[in-house]
Amino acid sequence: MSEELYEVAFSGGILEGADIEQVKAKIGAMFKADAAKLAHLFSGKRVVIKKNIDQVTADKYKTALTNAGAVCEIKSLSDISPPVQVENEQVNTAAEAVKASPKVVSGDAPTAPQTDPLGISANDIADLNVNVAPVGSDMQDEITEVVAPEVDLSGLDMAEVGSDLGEIKKGEVPPPPNTDGMKLVDP
């Protein structure tokens, strides 16, 4: 069974009306990228973010990047076809967005920011949160010493060796209730 494979690439384009700094912050958080990696991603050169993936995974990447305000392309690896762009949306490059002057606000108010900035959960794109540390890396940032709590054990006692630690034996069983004055009646 041969499944068609795709790649997701980014060239530094952002959606019209998106703030370049916010897009960089969202992309940086998504890929856990430092300033140098972000500079490379927003340099205007085509950078392949993920390749050899199926269509569903490629669409998940595209959704995540679009929700962050970035424009990516999905390209089939089996044939050389034009890249899939965001549908009917105008695109600014990162450099144009930085140079652009502030726009005059018209009667249309921008949409409120989302509480989840990317609009996706970790279950949607598991591959985005994977990092591999170099060999020999310290995997823990800092070690904090834990102080043992002070607990008063003076009221506790140890049972003798060989003691039965089973259930507490119940006292005498009460007698059953007296039902002499009762009788059953047929309906």
C-alpha cells in the first residue's frame, strides 16, 4: 500500500492583518524555537518544517500555522505541483509587515484574541512537541533539595512480631427481632 507523502514548508509569510511579533511568539512557542531559529524561519527563504508525512498530518500543521498567523505551503513529494496556499487570503512577508506603517482602524473591529492562541490541543499535533536533547545533556535544569517534613509519631505503636493484623473481631451478635405478633396475609 503506497500512500502519498507531503512536506510542509514556511517562507516567512504571515496573514494580512497579523502582527509579526505575535506570529513570531506563537511560532516560537509552537516549535520551542530560540531567537536564532526564529530569525532563520522568518528570513524569507523557504524552510521545510516537516516532510514525508501523510495528508492528514500536513493539514494539521497547516491549521496550526494558520491559527498562529503564518502562511505555509503543503507540497506533494510524489510530483512537482504548485504549493497549496491558504484559500483566497492575501499574504504579507515578514519583512513587509515589519516595515508597514500602522494602519488606520476602520469601523470593523479586529476579532478578540483566542484564549488558546493556536486553537489546537496537543492531541491534534503530537509531532510539534518533540525535542531530542544532545547526547550527554543534563535533563534536569536544577535540583532542589526536599526537606523531610516533621511528623509527630509519638502516638503510633508497632504490633508484636507474629500478631494478627486482621479485622477487629466483632462483639456479641444481637438476637433477631421478635416477629411473634406478625402474620402474612394472602392478597
